[in-house]
Amino acid sequence: MKQVPLAAKVRTIRGSSRSRRLRLSGFIPAEVYGHKEANQSLEISQKELGKILSSSKGENVFFALSIEGAKGEPVIAVIKEIQYHKVNDSLVHADFHKVNMKEKIRIKIPIRVDNADMCEGVKLGGTLQTFMRSLEVHCLPTQIPDAIHVDALHLNIGHSVHVSDLILPEGVKAVQSAGSVVLAVAAQMAEEVKAEVAAPVEGAAVAGAPGAAGEPEVITAKKKEEGEAAPAGKGDAKAPAGKAAAPAAKADKK
């Protein structure tokens, strides 16, 4: 993983009103945790952090936090949590976790699907479904991969890829269960097949209507003996002259 420098200042004043003023000035509050040390409150540039997170570098990087006034080397840390504004989606808070290069950490790694557009199952009419976008792993900071690649080229309908099938670098162990599904190619859903059937042309026989060719008979009441007239009922109604009677069965609701 690459190291990206990020300037920071020690934050001495806390509180919601102070945090609002801080954001108005272009900074956001942040916390740094780790190694059984006391949490350190910082303020960092909202613009600079947003720029890193919006680039490819922001997916998994080591941040070299250069704290103003602090002596020694920059603090190496990874993003633990980011909070965004509910309305405008701007950054409002960041949590960092200190990294000791000799200690294993748990971190989420993005999963990259290769050859998704050439998948054999998709060519046969199936649907490629992604169940996991990232994988949490446990390893040394020096062993963290930039991404985990999954090749979907030879996946057929009914096939799936589980966590146990992933090829991980040496020393990297998945935290999720080995049986968790990462990818799968499913057959086309029945609803999708129905949607592809063309609507009946105006004037053509409606499926389920009396006289429609090849339609099975819909039984609505016990048949009378041949020649016996059916008694008139209150619910019986005749179709208007020149118009076909309405279908006896209602169409299934989608």
C-alpha cells in the first residue's frame, strides 16, 4: 500500500458548535486511535482528504499524518471510518487507526471482477450477480494487496465463487466465512422472461378469453348434465350484444 502525506493540526477544543465553525473554515474534526495510546484529536483539510478519497489512492492507503508542532516521523495510519453529511454528502468526520508495521491489522480490500463482460454464463442469458464488493482480511501492513481479483470468464449459469476460492497473497487471511458467496451467475428470472413477451396486437384474441385458440377451459362451476338448463342466478350477467365476455380469471398481479 502506498503512503500519502496529509497535513493535520492538533484539535484542542471540542463540541458541536466548534465542529460547525471548523467545517465552515474548510476543516473537519478527526480522531486517531491505536496501540493502547490515548486518542488524539486532530483537524484536517476537508478538501485535501476529499481529493485523496475520490481518487484511486483513497481505496486503501497508508496516510502519513504530519501533525503540526509534533516531533518525530509522521504518524502512519489507515482510514477506519468516514462520516458524510446526510444532505450534501460532504465530509464531516474521519477516524484513523495507527499502524505498526510489525503488527497484523484487519482491513477491507476492494474486490475487482475481471472479464465480467465476457462471462460465459452471461453470454448464455444468465445474470452475473456480485454479493461482495470488498473482503476483510487480516495481515501485516506490508502484505496488504491493492485489490483482490476474481476472473469471471469461465463462470457458467449456476456457478459461483466463494471466499474459499479467492487467491490471496501469502500471509493474507480472509476474515469472512470461507463459504460466503462472492459472485454467482444466475439463470434469467421468470419475471424477466415474462417482460420480454410481446403484448397482444390490437384486435387479436386475448389469452384466457372465450374462443381464444389453444386456451385451456376455465372451470368456474360444476357442469350440468347435457341438455339441462342452468338456473339463473343474481350474479349472472350477459355480455352486451356484439362484445366478447370478460375473461373469467383475473390476471396475476406482478
